[in-house]
Amino acid sequence: MSSIADIIRKDAATHYSGDPPKPVRRAPNLWRFATLSLAVAFIVGVASNDLLGGALSALAILVGFSFNVLFYLVANRLSRPSSFVSYEHELRFNRLSKLSDEIFDNVSYFNVVAVASAISSLVLLLVGSDEFIKRCTTYSHIIASKLNIIPVAVGWAGWGIRSLLLAAFIFLLCESIYTFLRCISRVRFYFSMLQVMDDENQELLRDREAMAKAAMPKDAVV
């Protein structure tokens, strides 16, 4: 659990804006997702198996894509050049190195949320199965008779629990979609900046070759 908390903390640290960067609070977005999730859950009440199955398939595809990004970032760590074309070139390299680490944290957080969303959908599939409902109905009547509780109250309690489970699933699904879109945006920016860095590195190599040729004796030049 400590590692999961560390992933959440590191992802939260990547939310900033402005120059100099200032932290952006995540609480407003999370409250919006929670409000939307509770509203939809209490209105809908029950999630269809088709919806849950489709969500599981989509999450599996997105998690597979995110693991490819993780492997790429691990296998292609930026190596610091011996010298830089300019001060801006050095600043861009430092920014890219930091961004690479941040994207790694973002994708790791997405995987945690996506797996939690998949688990919640599996729980909803279990709770919505005919056998589970049948057993719960039988046991609820037994408990209601022993505790002198009105069976209707037990039924409302079961509806409330299923609605909260559905709300948790919708909340995690919203958070995973938001995080995935944010990862795509940051990965796109990373690769665009990486292309600029590659162009500058090629320019540095050409300048070095030109300087080496200029420094060579004229009779040594073929």
C-alpha cells in the first residue's frame, strides 16, 4: 500500500501550471467526478453486463498501451550530451529529463486507477449475477426475521450498497479516462520536444565535424 500511496503522491506533484510553475489542486476535479458518479449511480441503479464487459475490454487495451509507454521510457533514457549547442539546449534537455520521469509517474498512476476500475467492474458483475442476488435475497429475509427488521428496509440497504459500488466504478472510470488523456497529451509534447532535441544534436555533430575539418592541415584534407 505504501508503494501505491507513493505513486499517487508523485502523480499529484506533476499537476502544475504557469511560469514559474505553481501546484494545481486536484481536489476540485475529484469532487466533480464524485458528484457526477453519485448522481449517475443513484439514477441508473444497476449497470448492465454489456457496459461492464465493454469497460473491462477498453481498460485492458489502454493498460496494454500504457505498459508499452513505460517500457519505452525505461529502455530509452535520455543520455546527457558532453556539451550543448546553447543554454536553451541545456534547459530543454533538463526539462525533457524531468518530463520523462513525470510521464512515468503519470502512466504508473493510470495503471493503478485502471486496475482498481477493472476490479470494481468485476465486483459489480458478481453482485449483479442471478445466483448472488438469489442468495442475498434469501439471507436478507432470514436476517430481517431474526432482527425484526422490515424486509423492505433490507432491500433498500442492498440497493444503496449496489449504487455506491456503481458510483465507485464510475468515479474510477472517469479518473482513468482523465488520466489517460492527460498522459497522451504529455507524451505527445514529450516526443515533439524530443524531435527538437534530436535536430539540435545533429546540428552539434555537424558543427563539430566542420570545426574538425577546418582545424586539419590543408595537405591532410583529401
